[in-house]
Amino acid sequence: MKRLLFALGLCTTLAAVGVAAAHEGEAGKADAKMAAKDAPKTMTVTGEIVDLGCYLGHGAKGPDHASCAAKCIAGGMPMGLLTNDNKLYLMTVSHSDAEPFNKAKEMAAKMVAITGPVHERDGMLSIEVTALSPAKAGE
């Protein structure tokens, strides 16, 4: 009788481990699918670099605001990229190479093309600055 109970207990344990492993495998596949779906898309976005404090506070942008924007950004104000169709991206630094982001700080109120992963969360857009180049106003 003890052998029968031991064998039954062993079978139950092995079955539970098998079900758990199968479930874990399916959960892992679902996680991988979600990660692929949510992976940021690398894009090149063209627009004007604005300091977010002045732009969001009172719509300040353009060449007339360049010196103020430069001071605000140098003082730590976050930067944004404002596109011609009025999309606003929060500009973030790349952990692997901060140089393009730091160069962007010197281009306040200028038109630029920024390349990097684009994220959207809760309606907010951001672009990680991995490359930066000057752009023309009409681009």
C-alpha cells in the first residue's frame, strides 16, 4: 500500500511539474510576442529643437527665441523636437552614446533630423537621440 501511495504521489508531482513547464513555455512565448510588438521603432524625425519649458508654457519657438532656448537648455530644461505637423517628441539621451544628444543642446531653435528609437506611452512621444544632422526648414 505504501508503494502504491508513493507511486501515486510521484506521478502527481511529475504531472504538476509538466503542466507548470508547459505553462511557463507558453507564457514565455507570449512575453516574447509582446516584447516584439512593443519594441521601439527606429526612425528619423525632422523638426525644430525647442526647450520644453518655454514651448509648453507660452508657445515660444523659432529664431526669435533661440537665445532664450539656449539658456534654458544649458540650465537643464528638457529638449523637445517639434515637427512641421506639430508633433512634439521629448528628446532623450542614448545610454550607449551621449554625444549626439549633447550636440543637440547647441542647436536650440534650429531645424534638425534626429534618428533613434521612438517610444509612445500614454500619449507621450519620445525619441532617443542616436544621430543628429542639420535640416532645412521645409523638410
